[in-house]
Amino acid sequence: MVDRNEPLAAIKSRRNSTLNALVASVPYIRWLGIQFDRRGDELTAILPFDEKLIGNPMLPAIHGGVTAAFLEVAAIVELTWSAIWEDMEHGRIAPDAAVPESLPRLPKTIDFTVDYLRSGLPRDAYARARVVRSGRRYASVQVEAWQDQRTRLFAQATGHFLMPQNA
């Protein structure tokens, strides 16, 4: 049962430390520089611009592989976040990046389809994922990415994932 008298600072701290441990557990997320802005249970993935992300210096444009990886990371983190939410809120789990066995196992990608709608410009990018279906074994997620305007997407994706089974 959730302690309704738990201080807000403690709740926010638990949520932030869980998200930070989840993100820190994947070296590629750190290398790309992907960050997450958390508002309650809603996550927005942020890909801060870096010259190393450019694939075509003539345009310049963010590399398509970087765009795909950004969308896939947003999908996997959102899916994991939604799957662990109840246990985290009740204090049943307390992931710590320094203790690998405390981290939740991540879903495995079955397939991931990206629609490139326009070139990713040399600036920060944002993405939001929405879990369409999540069962015990299988999940489906949709992701949208934009840069300057939320309504002007530069890429979108649909992914299907195999959910981790409790060992």
C-alpha cells in the first residue's frame, strides 16, 4: 500500500534515482548523451545536439542510425518505466546503477520500424513513446520525435518487444 503521508521530496527522489539508475545502466545511452525529463509518470527523451551525431556534414543532418537508436531507447525506457512503476511507487524495488542485480531487465527488441519524415537538423531532439499494448510476454510501442515544434515530427517509429520474464 502506498504511504499517503510520505513526503513529496522522498517520492520524487525515489522516482528520479530509479530513472537515473535505469539510464546509467546502458553505456550506449550515455555515449549518445540521451537524457530524460520526467513529469510524474510521463517521460520525454532528449538527445542534446553533438557534432559526433552528424551523419551527413553537407546538409548537415543527424545520422539515421542515431535517430533510430534514439527512438528505440525512448521506447525501451518508456516500456520499462511503465512496467516497474507500481513496484517503484510501493518501494518494492530500488534500482541502483552500482548494483547490477538491482536493475530491472530490459525488454528485447523483436522488430523496430522507423519512418524518417525529414532530416534531423543540427539541434536538440525530443521524443515521446507511448505503450500501445503491454502483456506478460509481448509489448508494442509507438514513438514520435521532433526538434523545434512538437507538431512537426522528423521521425516516428513502431516497435515490438519481448518482455523480460521474472527469473
